[in-house]
Amino acid sequence: MAVIEYIEAIRLAMKEEMERDGSVFVLGEDVGKKGGVFGTTKGLYQQFGEERAIDTPLAESAIAGVAIGAAMVGMRPVAEMQYSDFMFPATNQIISEAAKIRYRSNNDWDCPIVIRAPIGGGIFGGLYHSQCPESVFFGTPGLKIVAPATAYDAKGLLKAAIRDPDPVLFFENKKCYRLISDEVPDEDYIVPIGKANVMREGSDITVIGYSMPLHFAMQAAEELARDEGVEAHILDLRTIQPLDREAILEAAAKTGKVLIIHEDNKTGGVGAEVAAMIAEELLYDLDAPIRRLCGPDIPAMAINPPGEKHFLLNKEKVKSAMLELARY
Amino acid sequence: MKQSGSVQQTSRHARLGLSDERVVEMYRMMQLARKYDERGQLLKLAGKVNFHISGITQEPSQVAMAFAMDTTTDWFLPYYRDYGFVLSVGMTVKDLMLALFAKEEDPNSAGRQMPGHFGSKRLRIVTGSSPVTTQVPHATGIALAAKMRGEKSVSIVSFGDGSSNQGDFHEGCNFAGVHKLPVIFVCQNNQYAISVPLSKQTRGNIYERAIGYGFPGIRVDGNDPLEVYRVVKEARERAIAGEGPTLVEIISYRVTGHSTTDNDLDYRTKEEVEPFKQNDPIDGFRNYLVEAGLWSDEQETKLLAEFRAIIDEATQYAERAPFQPAEDSERYVFADSSEVKS
């Protein structure tokens, strides 16, 4: 067991899967010789050669479309979108093709691709290097969507995604790359897609979220326990499609007070579905209205520091929302 | 001319390596596609089916391109008018009829998709959709897989002239050019994208775009199926030899509306269409066979009777076949969990 960075966990998952299965390969802009603009694919080109760590032309629809074609005839491509902000040209390939290939052929064909894309802000990336596009793809049946918050989950979920028989969007948080490190086993393991994880046990309030903002909730929870005697129960969705309904209802029922957090903007976000799920089944068990703390409904975050700070969640914002809910 | 033995005039098809049997089989496929297509139109007019889309006059070139390929190793990515193409690589009239009636036994999609959306893994026909040109990068990806695995396999993808303006055309061609992939891009230029004529689709020549991707682009007359066969066969040989992709532009003319929901006289005249109807390439190919001594009026009569029976039987069968039960419409969003590769 070693403590490794989130980005290293992603890199190792690809490296190990490429060693395990000759049909696995990576493709994308700058993923070869350079090893990715963030360094996520570092060493793969050197170890596996240019045929399995493919530097593609700068054309996202082809990156997705070529991966889909290869996957349909038995390969296991891992396509990288350099920033999730740039994956929209590939949206037709993802939504009209990858998501529907099994369904439209009545199970004759399948499309086992993984599309990795960095999400999230906090790196002064401005409008187009900071977005969280989950809600664009969320609600498209046929797509699985994962968004890990820890190195352990990043490695285990990416391995599960590569082995999955259906298309998986792997949203990795670029702020987590070097900021988040945790213990990752040396031996092979997967984190099953579709299973949420209780990050912290508590009895006063429930926080449900995914990706980077959960770390703010964890820090806030420690301070609230110490200073206010409030014990937060924290659920990491890990997979945002399909949502782990059972785990969500169980976590909500545990405290009767639910705060949902994510960096993607509030309207039409994953949190809306989580809230609806709880409202449909548990409304009378709740002790407070369901709360959401999310990015504001503006097109994207600004590069200027006050604008970026305003958009992003942080420990203080999450803590104050948690305390307010605890006191309701 | 001094040659020992008798001087024998070799026919065009023989010079291309096509036996008499093969060239007759090509004719059969063209005529079968035509007769199926005509029945599809009638069934729509009669209100028996909800939709039909035609490939009339494009069949000879579709059959020719299929005959230039190897059905045991290659991959086929047809577009929605490609009846001649899919029949030539093994789909049956019964399969097409089941799709037309949207019945469960339809091998393309179990009656989920509109007719003309082909797919059959067994026949190496790759499942397609309605947003046009998405299949072009797929063909490139399939060719990439063939190259990575060292397989002697070529993918061939067709699309219309309208499609040549989509980004996926450019992105798929460019990627294939960079990696010298074994793929043949076939633009079936029938002069219309629904109502918009070629002159409003592009100023240049589609086949010439290949220059920009660094591989050959060839324009060929769709009314000359033997020439289409030659061009596609050579493209396949180049692909197998590791010389990369080819763009083939087949010139034809769409004599029907875009589909059964389109009234083409809203945007063009009968006078424009009529000469193309008169110059039917199936007639041209039949005349070729007759002149080569390979076909007769008797054989024609017999063939049409045979096809009529096949199509009648397929129509009856498909009409009576059950739909996929509504509850099964929720199946196959994802793999059944038992299929998960661990």
C-alpha cells in the first residue's frame, strides 16, 4: 500500500490495463510523446509505442469516433479529451453513437470505450478550461458516468471502466490531480461502477456529492465535529450515472437532513436528480428541506481571481451550508 | 496481330478478373435491390409501412463496390440507400422486409430503427444511425484496429454528397490519411441532399478533397458498374498493401424523392428528372450482359418471376411477423451483467 497522487492513480490504471490486455490503447491530443498536457499518460508512449499511445490530429469528434469504431470490432480504447470543455465537438459521437450502439442493434453490437476528460476549475483556466459538463451527458441512457474524488477510486474506477462492456465517461478532476493523495493498494483491484461510498459516518446531517467538493465537505465535517458537535454523514456518489439509488436513500434516511454539493451549475445538474429521488421516496422522513450548494447558473467561471473564487465551492462555503442545515 | 491459336476477344469483365458467373450475379443483385426498393415504395403508398427510402439508380454502383470487397475479412459501413450494397454482402430480402415492417426478427435492429439503418455483426455490416456521416470516423477506427492487429482487412464506408460537408467526413478522412489506414471512403454523389442541390452544397469537387488528406481521390461514373468495380478493387489492393485510404466519388442521380415523405417536385421539375429515369444503369448493365452473350430475354423473365416470388414471400412473412414486445424495448441499454468481461 502506497500513498500516491490522484493523477498517478489514473496513469497507473491505464498502464496496468495496457499490460494486462493487448486490446487496450490510449488516443488523444498530446497523449503520446509528451504524455498529456497534465502528464496523465506519461511513459505510456515509451513503454507501449506510438501504436498504443496515439497522438491524434486535433479533432475531438474523430478521437471519439475512431475510438468507437475500434471498440466495435473488439478493441478497448481509452480516448482522452484534453479538457472536458473541448469535448463538445464529440458530443454527437458520444450521445448519438456510443450511447446507442448496443440498444439500436438489439445487443448485436457493443461499444466498450472509455472517454476521459478533466473537469473543474481552480487553475485560472477561465471559461473554457474549467467547466463541469456532467449535466450535458447526464440523463443520456446508455452512458455510464463516473467522477472519482480520491486516488483509490480513480484507479479502481478507471480499471472498471476499461473492463466495462459499455461506454463510460470518466470525469477526472484536474484540481485533484496533484492536490489529492491517498492510499492505493499495489495489487490489482477495481471499484465497481454504480456503487456510492460512505466517506464519513455521522448522524446529524447528510452531504451527498462527487469529485473535488467532497474534500471541502470532509474538512468542514472535521471542524464542525470539533467546534459545533455536528456529525456529518458524507456520501461520495463516485458514479453519477447510473446513480446508486439505494445508497442515496440510505444516506438521506440516516439523518433526515440532506445537502447536495457539486461544482457543476445548479440548474439541471446531477443534484437535481438526487434531490428528486429523495423527494419521491423519503419526503416524510426528512427533517429539513433538501439543500443544494452548486456552481452558480452562469456560463462558466471567469479567470479573474474574484470571479473564479465566486464560482467555486470551498471549505468555508460548504461548512456554512452544513452548519445552517444542522441548525434547521 | 500475331498470336498463336485462335484470337479471342476478351470481355471487359474478364479483363477485370470477374468471371461470367460473378458478373451475372452482380446483375441479379442490382435487379433484386431494385425490385425490393419498388416494393418498398408500393408498401408505403398502400399504407402497409410507415416509411421507405430509395436507392433507385444507385444499385449498380453499390453492387459493384460490394463485389470488389472480401466478405470474409472486410467491414462494411453502408448508408441508408445501400440496398444493393447490403444484399451483395449477404443480407436477404426477408431481412430487409422485416426491417421495413419494423419487426422483432429484423437482424438490423429488431425493428427499433427506421428501415435503411443497417447492421449485422454476422455479415460484418456495422450498425448505423440517422445523424449523417458519423460512420466515417467509425470506418477509420475499424481500419485502425485492423492495422494494430496486423489483419488483412479493409473497411469501406459510404455516405452521400451532403455528408461530405460534415465535420466527421473531414475528421475521419484526415485521421485515416495520417495513419495510412486501410479504409475506402465512398461518396455516393446523387446530386441532392434532400432538396439542396450539389451547387448549393459545395463549390469544388468532392473527390479532389482527397488531395488535402494526402491520398488518392477518384471520380467514377455510377452508371458504369464495371468501372466502379475496378476503382474500388484497386483501392482495396492499395489498402491491403499498406498504402492507405482512397476517396471514391460515385456520380449518380437521385430519381426518387429523398424519402417517401418528400415531394421532390417542390424543388425540381419532371423535365430535369426524366432523362435520368430513361438512362437507367440497370438497363445498361443488362444490355452489356446480352451483348456478351450472358443474358437473354428468357432469363430476364425467369429472374423477374423468381424475384417476385421471393419478395412476395418476404412481404407476407414480415407483415405477419410479431413486433418486439413493448416490455423488451427496455432491454439492451447496457450489457446484461452476465456479459461483463472481468
